[in-house]
Amino acid sequence: MRTTLTISDALYEQAKVEAVRQGTTVGGVFESALRGYLERLGQLQCAELPDLPVFAAGCVRPGVDLDRNAALRELLDEGLGMDALR
């Protein structure tokens, strides 16, 4: 399949050097790199993840909307000065 990618000039130059080193094409270098990345990604998804700790903290504080990230950030930042938030 033929496609067009937008990549940095520096990355393309590195791929050209690697293609010469391996005796292949730039497309072959990118295909190999993408294949390896997707294989590693699949292995990570299939790996058994450790159990997450569970804390008996009770219920959610009244008025907290877990569907609004901004509201949660405001709650977490509550009582902190501006210097502590930087």
C-alpha cells in the first residue's frame, strides 16, 4: 500500500542513513519500525497488569462531579497557594 507521511527532516535523514546501513529502502525502515512498535504495543496490552490498590475511603464528597475534569482539578487544588500549583 502506498501512503504519505509528514515527518521531520531530521527523522527522514536518520531513516535514510539506516536504510543504507541495512541495505534496504527508507520505506522498509519505516515499515520495520512501525511493525516493531505495534508488536511491542500488543505485548504491553496482553501483559498481566498488577492489581491496583483499593482504599476504604468512603463515598465521594457531596457536590463532586466525577465527569468533569476541571471540577476535580479545582477540588484537588483547593487550599493551595499559587506557588504550590506551579
